[in-house]
Amino acid sequence: MIEHHIPKRLMTLAYTASVALMAGYALWLYAMGDYRDLLIPTFMTMLLMSALLMHIGQGVKSYLPRIILLCGTYSVVLGAFYYQPQVSPIWLGLPITAAFVLLPLWAALLINIVVGPLWWLLPSVASAPPAIIVGYAALTLLLALPRWEHARRRALLRATDPNDSDCNAYHIDTLKERLHSEFQRAAMLNQQLAVLVLHLPQLDMAEEQFGHRAQSALLGALCGEVNSRCRDHDVLGRADSATFWLVLPDTSESGALLVRERLQRALSQRVLVETGQLEARIAACLPSRTESFEHYIKRLESRGAALANV
């Protein structure tokens, strides 16, 4: 599934506006003396406030405040239809739109398909004309089409472009193909082969604290330093979100260690605005003479996991 990135400042503005609107609505109900309908807006104000604090805080998963905000939207619309039957059914479009803005495509579709029939259990919605049903389905499809087309084009680009979508390194599929070719070539010509496993421990922290732009800057700095200090036939690829493999054809263990030291020194001198000094954990991994390619791939993956847990 294609990950859907929303700028952190935009989400902070959305959460702040939601808190302000909900608090204003609760204060207006209190001033009007309508205490019966005051419970839901007051609860939603507290819920949205917690979502805002979780969003701007550190060490919190980014999907938690989005789920809280979506639940708040559904609760407000449900409360409005339950306590005020004269509310127009057009407000059904609010939770539909919120689901597609805050959730991945298939999750939003699933929620709208499951929750859709439940809306018609409410008296105010059940008495609505049949055109509302058509409008509900049409709005769901219209909101899904742009996201689906974007995901389709990203998937097509990934299938035809050997490079990773976020940095100047090979995609994992292309990386494994190139590594397999070099592995067979080294075995046939009795040459040596080495792979450096590079892990960026700052990557997840950079996205959580500073957003996608800081993550892109970190990836760009790593790929730029590595590509500028390696040979033309060396292969740099992204094995997973924070781990890279640098394939070094015709390189002995001592040569791989020299490359590792050179990269460690160069990367440690690179300083970024958001994350400071660039930190990278690098380990060399060489195939043995009798080792199969599949087993070597597993060793590389295990080495990357070990570097991530240091």
C-alpha cells in the first residue's frame, strides 16, 4: 500500500481548528442553556485536545491522532442526527470526507461501506429521499477515485523505475537483481564480493519530530555522500525504510573495511539542520564460498536488523 503523507503543519492546523470549533460550539450550547446536548461537544473537545497533544508530542504513532479525530467526527454527526432529527442528511458527507483525508484508501473504503447501512437506522436519515443513498455512494466513489489513480500511477512508476521513490538509491527489487548478478559473476570468475549494510537510526525520529521533509533531507545526505565516494560500478540500494546495502564487486574484506571507515568519517562530518550530525551504523558482510544466494540475503537482512537493535 502506498503511504499517504500529509504535512505536519497542515495536520496541526486541522487539529487546532477542530478544537476551536468544538469548544466554541460547546460554549454556545452552554450560553443558550441547552444542557441536554452539551455532553457530546464537551467530550469531543477533550478528545480533540488529546489528539492535538499527541500529534505535537514525541514518541506517539502518527495514526493515533488521526483515528481520534475521525472518531470525533463520526460522534458529532451521529449525535446531531440523534438529538436533532431535522438536520439535513447532507452532513453525512462530513465523515465520508474525513475518512478519505485521514486514512489510507482501502481503510476509508471499508469503513464507509460498513458504516453506510448503519446510518439509515437513524430516523432522520431513514426518512430521507432515495437520492441521498445515490449521493452517498457517488461521494464515496468520487473521493476514492483520485487516491486510487494516484496509487495506480505510483505503482506503475515503481514497476518501471529502478530507483527508490524517496532517494537516489535502487529499489529493493532492483537491488536484489543486481546483487544476484554480482553474486553469480563472483562465483563464476572466482572473484570476491562484499556488501556494506548501512542503517540510519535517526530516520524514524526525523519523520516523527520534523516531518517528511527532514526524512528526505536525511536520505538525500546519505545517498549523496555514499555515491560521491564510491566507484561507478558499486551499487547502492534501499533494503528497507532505514537500511541500505552497498554492493562492492571485486572487493575483499580488507577493502570493504577501508570503504566502511571512509564512509563513517565522511558521514560523521555531515551536519543537518533538523537532526544534527548524521549518524550511520555500517557493517561488512561477505558471502562464503559454499553459501547460496538465498542464505546470503537472509544474513544481510539479519545484519540489518542487528544494526537497528544496537
